[in-house]
Amino acid sequence: MRCFSEDGEEHRDYDLSVLVMAAGLREALVDALIRRVAPGAGLASLHSTDRVYRVLVKFDRYLATLQWSPREVQHLAPEHFDGFNDSRKHVASAPEELSDLRLLLDEVEGLTDAMAGRIAAAPPSRQREDGSKESYSRDEFKRIADAARSDLRAAARRIRENRELLRQFRGGELEPGDDQQMALRLQLLDWADRFADVPRNVRTVGITAGQSFPQPWIKKRFGPVKQVVSWLHLTMDEIAAGAVLLAAMTGENPDVIHKTPSAHHRADGYSGGPGTAIVDLRKLRRGRRAYMNLALTDVPDWISIPEKPEEVSARDELHTPFGLYLLLHELTARSRAMVGGKRLLIGYATTGGGEGDKRGRGLRPLTHCLTVTRLSRDWSLPSDTLDGDGKAVPLVVRLDLLRLTYIELNQKPVAHTEKTAATQYMLRNRGNVSEYRQVVAKVLADEVDKARTRGTVTVMSAQEVERARTDPETVAAELGLDPVTLKRMVAGELDTVLASCTDNKNSPHAPPGQPCPASFMLCLGCECARALPRHLPVQVLVHDRLLQRRDEMDALRWAERFAGPHAQLADLLDQHDETAVTDARRDATAADHALADRFLNRELDLR
């Protein structure tokens, strides 16, 4: 069975002949597999289809170990599902496998009611029963980033030194002389650069006839093939480290990280200032907004660097997204020239790219997260969680959790809306939601306190407005205004949005004599502002729209931007009786609605 990626650029072939279950059951499960990976079924990457295929093969192998294996769909029982779960409990990916199996079996037609009920009761993967994920702590996040940087630094040093050695050899600047070891090393360097391999012999007899094997002296003198090829090319483990660091610095999702392109635009124009590389990305699930740009800047990633920033060298390219991108671009340039394509993340693999991937050794792009999982096991980093014996549980590194952590730590959306960031990332991260709520509550309280310290706009009643029309001198004296300004204010000549301004050139937000440049929202706490009855409809509309935005935005960002103005408007409306506010909301004109929308969309700001 062949599956294509969402963008049509890649495909994967899955061998269904490896299934040993009875024909009747195999046919039903293969049909379910086809429905599960079909277009529109919700799987957005070949990595996802890999997982479905792998869990089917593992379930098949489990059933083959039973004394009485099911032969038809009707024979599948809850005991088979639970037994598979018990057989996989020793592996870290067991929850994900159980969920993948549940979703696959959910596509099977003809299950018994008992089996269907057991499938429906299974918990989803990668999340707790409350639907939450748990991000890494800040210390764990730094631990992961440091491990990735360490691997890439060593790789950059190795490849640069060997490239210089090769350059000298090819340019006639380096002669090995009588040093046979150096002579052989230089020959291997040249071979690895040309073919990303080592010299091989093809066997002509025996069961391995027709297969090629490295010449015996290579491993004896210089080590395995992977070690020799890595003199000039990144390994897949090192490419995985690059993907981990890209995810930690950009917060992009795994599929976007895998497909990061090598083509880019230097927005800085090579001017010598802070560098910026812009790459084009595509996230197909975004529909008409699938195409987007990612700006990789030469600004340090302060979240994952050491506690003492002065310990970071100014020449360390691995602490800025721009530096990381250029380093990966440099280290993979020769590999990319050999295999073609436009992927940034290309490395040398000793075997195929996973189940369903029949390719052998060679250079290939990073296409799935299994490589990151294997790298995570090699790192063996400790997490902040302790087991029953008080020992640190090994830290499992996943690109999706790095994305979750990046969004939680930076409190900003990445390639999605603010509401998605709040509901699908920040607020589903139960590892930090309590802390997040405390931060939001503190910001709300602080902003409201600041707003009320600044005070609210002075309100003129309808009776005062009417008196101003007939006796402007007396009312002006009572309000501390000159009669001309009062007459212009009553006539509507000094209106802003939420009030009237009595002295535009003596504002607390500008030097004396200069026009006020402040946002009209600041009128709510300005000593120059006066609110008249005709302003009440727009005040009510803006108040209501701020409440509406509270449901649409991340809670922290709403608190920072709008909690203060909302509190001021609420206090302002409290100075009117409830009937007046209700009437103002009901009688607001189309022009009032348009003005409120333009105001909140910042169409009235000075630019």
C-alpha cells in the first residue's frame, strides 16, 4: 500500500504481506487501515501513517503469540485489546500505541458490542484523562537545548576540520609522505566527499552474493562506515539534534521542522548588522493560510541559554535562530548537493528510515520523529520527576512537547490564532496552568488598580449640558473651563471617541503646546476629558466588545491590554443608572457601531 504526504512531495510504501493473522481478520484490519489513512481522515503527515502501520504490525505479532488467535473480526474481544496493552507497558510509547490501535480498531466493521465498548472507553494518547498535555519545565527545556547544542558543536568542529584537511589535500598543500595511516585517511576523506560512502567489495559467492561490503581494512583502521562518512556529513542523530534545537527556538510543529527549506532570503542584505533569514513554510491544515514566512533572527534565545548570559560567546552561532539555521545550512550543503532537493535537514543513515521504509544506508532528509526518540534515549537526560525509589525519571524528548513548552514560556501563538494558543496549548498544559492562572490574576489586579489610581473621566449630566447651552459662563466657571471651550464641547466639536477633549495642546501625554498623540483609549483616565450623555452609546459598545474579546484572546494578553480600560469603562457606566445604560445599548446607531469597531481595530490611531 502506498501513502502520499499531504503536499504530494513524498510517499511511503507499506508491506502488508508481513501480516500473519488469519485471512478473514487480515482483510478487515487492512480495510480499516485504508480508511484510517485515507485523505480527509485527519492524518496530516507520513509520520502519522507510519504510526498506524506500526501498531497494526505489532498487534498482529501479539495475536500470533496467543494459544487461540482470533480468525475473524467477531472473535476480537476486550481481552485482546487489554492483553496488547499489558504486553507493551514496558515501553515508553505504550500510551501512544494504545491510542493508535484504538483509532484503527474504531474503523473496523463488525466488532462485537463488548469490543466496541472497550475501544470507546480507552483513553486518548499523549494526554491525561482531563485532555491535557504537560510541557517541560524551564530547567528540562534548557537541559534538552544544551544537549542538542553540545552535539552540534562537536559535529561542526569535526566537519570543518576535515573539510579543511580535504581542501589542503586536493590543493596539493598537504602530502602524507611515508605516513600510510594519513594517506589512507585522505583517500577515505575524498571518497566520502564524492560518494557519502566507503570503498566496497561485492561478494560473488555464498548467501550474500551480490551484496557489497566495506573493504576490511576500513573498519580495522578507522571504525564503522557511519564514523567515516560523518567526517564530512552530519549523521541522522545530529540532524535530529538540529531539529530539536530548531523546535526549541521557533516553536514550530514537527512536520514544519522536518520540512524546513534550505532556500531563504537574507532580509538583512548582508549589511553586517544583525542577520535575518526568512524561509517560506507551508502548513496545509491552515487551508488558504497554509503559506507563511518564518523570520530567523540573530537575537539570542534567552529562555534556553545559561543562567549567566555573559558565559555565552558572541561567536556562538547556536544561541540564535539565525546562527543555528546558517550552521545547519553550511554543514548539510554537500549532502544536499549529492541527493538534491530543498530540505535543510539532511543526514547520513546506516539503515532505512523506519518500518515501511525499504531504503538502505545513505543520505536522506529527516522525515519522522523516531530519530528524535532514539536520540532521546541516547542522551538519557534526567527529568524533574522522581520515581518511587527517588531516582530521576529519564526525560523523553518530543518535538510536539518542545512546541508546547515554547508557546507556554513565550506566551505567544506560533502559526495559529491567539484563541488556539490559549485553548489548545497554554490552557491545556496542566503542568503549568495553576501558575498561569496566578499570573493572569496578578496582572488583572495590577491593571485594575493602576486604572483606578489614574481615575476616571469626569462626567457631565444631561442637566449640566442643558444649563451650558443657556448659561455657559456660569457652568464653565463651575467646571474650570473657559466659555468658548465649553460651547465647542457641547456642540460636539471636541469629541474624540469616548469623551470630549478640553485641551488638546496641554495633554499629560505630550510636551506643552504640542498636540496630544495618545490613543483615544487613554481619554478614560485623562484630566482633559469630559464625558457627555451623547458618548454613552459608544462607551457601552466598547465595554461590551472588550468583554467579547476576553473570550477570544489569551487571558494573559487580554489582561495586559484591556483589563485597565475595561475597569475604567465599568466604573464610568456605574455612574449612570441601569435604564440609561440599557437604553444606550439598544439605541446605538449603525454609526456608533462602526465607530466602536474602527476604534478597537486601531483604525483611528496615528501612524
